[in-house]
Amino acid sequence: MKTLEFKKDIDNCRFCWMCRHVCTQGRVTGVESHTARALGLLLSAIHRDALEYDASIAERMYQCCQCAYCTEWCVSDYRAAKYIRAAREDIYTDHYQLVPAPVKEALAKIKKNGHPWCVCEENTAKLEPSEGGENLLFIGSAARYLNPKTGEAAQSIMKKLGKPYTLLADEPDSGFWLWNLGAAYPFGLQARLTAKAIKAAGCARLVVVSPADYYIFTAEYGDLLEGIEIVALPLFAGVDMKKVIGDAAYCEASYYARWAGLIIAPGCEGKLFWNGSKSRDTGANLMPTYPEMAKNIADSLLNCAAEDGVTKLVCSGAENYAALTSADTKGIEVVELLSLIDAAL
């Protein structure tokens, strides 16, 4: 692989099967080549020039849901999810003919709209132009167009907190989807464009709505936003999460929600959703490319919730809410965290 310092990690990997048993995609499809262990073996063989990328390998790399449970449960600290995403970058950069058709379609939508979501009056957040204060509220494309109620709740929270804020009139995308699909060069261009717009607003603090956008800004933008404090809105709201969530189950399945520090601490009175063998992703990262797979993953998570007697499930981020509500909710009330915080304030 050309895109990462790969060798030290791959040499440390014991291929001990641990990641296989917590792989969301592998457990949902029952297909061995979907498991983190199988993908790790494929990447190892490619790294050693024992295999070359082909259409089948490329499709498997793009069908990983990037939940990162494989990394969190790996006994040898092999970062499978990171290298799978890096493999996408290899494929996009050097073997574009192997990029699966659904991925190319998603990339075409991003090129046209800046994001992979449909834009129409019915599914666009109703936001009021706002300028002033040290806070720049970054809504993000998912909270604007995928689940508009999340974007509207974000604006409402800032008002209820009495925190003056600025909204970018023509807010650019964070570039998360370009990055996630391995389009490294376009992502770099988008990141510089977005960082320029954020800095031009002159705000000291960037308050981010989406966990995925928060990850991108804090982990992939490097020094582009140097000097600007970056915070995740649910934590910035400063509410007692345990009290807000109450006896509901909290879905910590999204890697990006976990990165944003949105795991509810042990001691939460409700059911912590979940640790260990019941860990499931929402499938949100596959929605623009493999929506049926995303739906199946969300359905699997909701089945686990129903078996545990969950009646109310709280998730973080418009993407996760949209993924869960695209499946059969089994009568479970699915609530996005910002909407819950907004109602509690």
C-alpha cells in the first residue's frame, strides 16, 4: 500500500481472529470476505506483492462500514479500518477503473452538490441567517439535508444557551465523504476551501453538529484550522447527558460519535448500547454507496435492541438517525441526541 506507513503495523498483526467476531459487516452478511480479518489478510498479501487489486477486492474494501470495532478489539493494535480506508485511496488514485459503480455514482453526486444527499425544499433544514459572537455553528450537509430536524435543533440549542453564533451563508461541506471514499486529492482541495471559509468568519470557536465532521476537522485537517477551538455541540451544550437520556438506550455504534467523546460514561442509568459481542454499527457510512447493506446493518442493530427490551434508542448524528429510521424500527422510538437535548433545555 502506498498511502500509509503500513509495514510496522502489518508485521505486528497476529491474525488471531479476534476482529472477525466483532466485525459488524461480517456478522450481518455472514460472508467471510466481509470480515475485518479477511480484509486484513488481503491487504497483507497486496502489501507483500502476493496479490494485486481487482474488482472483487475493491468492492469488499468499499463495503466495509468503518465502525472500527476491529481496531478497538484487536489485541495487537492493528488498525484495520484505517488501512481499509487507505486501500480505497490506493484504488481511487491508481486503479480508478476498479472503483465500484455505486461509489462512482456517489462521487458524481458529491461533485455536483458538494455532498451525496438529495436537496429539495421538503428535506432542507429551515435555518435563520445569523451573525455575531465568537461561535461559528457548522451545521454540515447531513444535518441540513439528510435529517433537517438535527440542523434545526442545533440552532435552537445555541439560542436556548444564550450563545451568539454565526452561520455561514453558503456553508461548504467538510469533505468527509470525499475522504471516506478515498478521494484524497479532491478532499485536500475541499478541506482548504472549507478552512478558508471558516477562518474568514473570524470566530474563535467552531461548534460542530455532526460527529463525522468533528472527526474530519480534528483528525484530518492538520493545521488548516490552527488557532480555532473545535467543539462537538452535544458536549458544548453542557447538559447532564445521563439525565437527558434517562432510561433510554444510547447507541454508541458510530465510530465518529465515539471519537467526538459522545459515549455516555459508565453509570448511565439507561442501557449502554452496546459493548462486546452486541456491538453494531448503524450502517450510516454505506448509505451513499450501498443503501441496502446500510439498511441491513441498521436492521441488525434494531433486532438486538428489541431482544434487549429497548423501547427508546438515542443516537448521535443525522447520518445515524437516518440509517436507523430507514430500517424496521420494531416499534422502538429512535431519537437523535441533539433533538433530545433541545427538548430538555
